[in-house]
Amino acid sequence: MSDATDKRPRKRTLLLIVTGMVLGFVVVYAANAGIVYTSTDVFCDKFCHVHPQATASWIKSTHYTTKSGVVTHCIECHLPAGGIEYYTEKARLGAQDVWGKLTKDPKKIDWEAKGSLEEAGTFTYESSCVRCHSILFSAKLTKKGSDAHLYYQRMKDKVRCINCHLSVGHYHEKKPEEYLETKDDVFDPKNFPTAAEGFANYTEVIPGSDVKFEMVALPGGTFTMGSPDSEEYRKPDEGPQRQVQLSQFWIGRTEVRWKEWEVFYAQRGSPGKNDPSYSEESTTTGPTPPYGSPDQGWGRGARPAITMTHHSATVYCQWLSSVTGKKYRLPTEAEWEYACRSKTETPYFFPGDPADFTLDSFWNRVFGAKKLPLSQFAAYAGGGSARTQTPSFVKPNPFNLINTIGNVREFCLDWYEPQAYAKYPSTSAVLNPRGPESGEEHVVRGGSFKSDAIYLRSAARDRTQTERWLMTDPQSPKSVWWYSDCNDVGFRVVREYEPPK
């Protein structure tokens, strides 16, 4: 009797163990099956992608249409190669996709911005790239590719594969603009005559070409430079405010466009590094051929010229002065702010509160930020633009200047110094200031298509970041003509007024 009694608990224990093992097996199998299914291309396309072009652009890419017939699947790029990070990132991105599927309107999402390098870095993984591309120096790799991969090996802590190979996973169709006259080239001879006398607006025709650009005559005056302590989103380097007196000057109505730059490049472009006459620091010739596609595939024509360095912009102005006989240069920081403000003292040159436009606010990110009237005057992050635009995309400011804010940040003549304004006199207006006598980086102003609304304020200051903007340039020495990692900086020109002799 006692033996039978003793066996019952053991049978129950054994039954519980077996049941637990079966249930554990079922749970593990179901979990694995769920992970496998939710990692398929079909699942990604049907349940995750609210972007209708994600699959279509993947099928057109070099990761799908390969010579060997091997297809690179969604998770092989968009999840880590393995380990616990694989599951944590799968959970994070999965939750993000579900939230987007349930709460967001695909028509209101800026898909082009989502494909930028900054965004792609949040859902592509270096470990996935090197898992497949373990041999960096293949038999058919070009000299240019070998140099780039050698540089990558030395800079793994700072450079990622997608810095150079951003478009391999999803095909981006490039449609360069034709070099034809557009509505951005139709000048009003009443307001911008080609042979203006005295101090007036005029249209400059670059000698040796049919390329024209407009110059606006700005009368001299006194204005308050910088932002008051009470201005929302103000940065410390925007003050203290100072009174500035400027002489009259001309300024480009638009940023320097590819049309103007290409005339310069055709007349002054210098040979590559293998040519005996090559000189990286030369100012008598011009830029060497760019390492990649300087227009990013967005088109040239009337779009602003980008990816050239401050040195390139300076040499361009020297060249323009030499071929026209007029004294062109980059604007000083004071001239730039005066032109942007257009006699206003508010955060923007139009009525508006940065707090209403910014995506830096959680409330605005969730419920939507106000766009008008900012989007009428600027191409900026949050305004429906993820690339440079032609001048006709926006309205001019009260001084009739286009894109002083947004589109591309603009080089200034001044060296950058956080406390530059504090060194100006506070008791009287400073005349035609040009900033510090020396420095390491230069001032850039105006914000760009990548910038939030708070960086488009008239007083907002920024600076070049030479080392960062040349991070993926594998050349030694690095180019002084082209930035490899900055595609949202350009410039406009100023012409100094010279009294008639």
C-alpha cells in the first residue's frame, strides 16, 4: 500500500516535467516560427512598410538584381548580424513600425528625408554589412575603391559603410536637370537691367558665357545684430546684441547656382592629382574633379551649388572678380544678417513664433507643427523638403532676396568665434565689422533643408566643421575643394561698392 502511495507523487512529478517540456518545446517552436515569419520579405512588405516604394526600390537595387542571383533580404540589412542585439533591435524597430502603421498617414511622411544618411543610420547595421562583405579587397575592385576601403579600415570607429554606399539597398533614380532656361532664369529688365549705372539692382552676365545672375543693391544702414535674451531658442553665441553700421553693398538675389559654378569650373577647373601641374592649394586655377557626385543626384541647373568648401567659395569669388572687373567676395556675417532681417527685429523676417514651427517640441512632433508662413519662404526639415530646391520654390524676403533661410546654409567671410559680438563696442555702432582676425572655422548662416525651424531664425549662428565634413574623404591630403560629408552648405556673393573715380 505504501509503495503505491509513494509512486503516485512520482508519476505526477514526471507528468508535470513531461508536460512542461512539451509546452516549453511548443513555446520555443512557436516563438522561433514567429521570429522566422516576421523576418520574411513578405511580412515586411505586408505588415511593416507603410512606404509603398520600399519594396519597389529594393527590387531595383543592386542588392536584389545581382549577377550571381543571390538576393539580400530586408533583415540582412535592417537587423544586426546576430546576438542579443538582434532581438532587442527587432523589438525596437517592430514597435516603431507598428506605431507608424497605426497612427501615421503615409502621405504626410517625408520619405525622401527618411532615406538620408542621418536617418538610415538608425535602421542599418555595420555588422550586417561586413557579414556579407567580408572581403573588402575583391579582385575587381578599382584603385579608387581600394583607397576608400583602406581608409575605412583605418577609420572604423568614425566611418560606416553607408557613408559611401547609401543607395545600394534601395534604388534612387537620378534625374539631373538639363542646362536649359527655366522660370528661375527669367529676369525683369525693369528691376534688374544688364547695364545698370550707379548704385542699383543689376543682372550680371558672366563673360564668355550666357549665364546670368541678379544682384540686389542694399542701402547702408544701422541695425541691431544678434538676438535678445528673451528670444526663444536663443543660443549663447547670438549675443550680446550690438549696433552695427554698414556701408551700401550689393548681394546676390539667390545662392550661387550650379549654372554659375559650372562656368567657373569649365574655365578654371584644375587637373587631378596625377597631373604634374596639380596643386591642391592653388588659387590661380580652380577645383580638382570631385571625388563623387557633388549634386547628390538631385540635379544642377538652378539649384544651389553644394559640397564645395569655404576655400572653393573664396576662389570662386576671386575668379568672378577677375572676369567681371567688379569686387566680389563672400558676405560678412553682419552683411548677411542685415540682408536676412530686411529691417526687422523679430526672430524671422515675417510674423511667426519658432515654438509653433519647431519639431524640437514633443507636442509638435505628435500633433504636428505649424508650417505657414515659414514654408512659403524656406525649404527646411518639417516643411516637406529633403533636398535642395530651385529659387522659384519659395517667396523672397522684404529685400527681394531668395532663400536667405533654408535650402542651404551659407558661408560667411568671418572666422567663427562664440564671443565675437562681445568684442565689439557697446557704446557706439561698430562700422562694417568682419569678425576675428583669425580662427579655425568660418561662420555659416541661414539653416538648410535639413535644419529645424529654430535654426532658421535671423540671428541663429553656425560654423563649418572641416574635420567632420571631410570624414569619409580617403585622399591624403584631404581635398581643400570638396566636402565629402556635407551636402547642405552653399554660398551667395556680395559686391563691394566702390565710388566712381
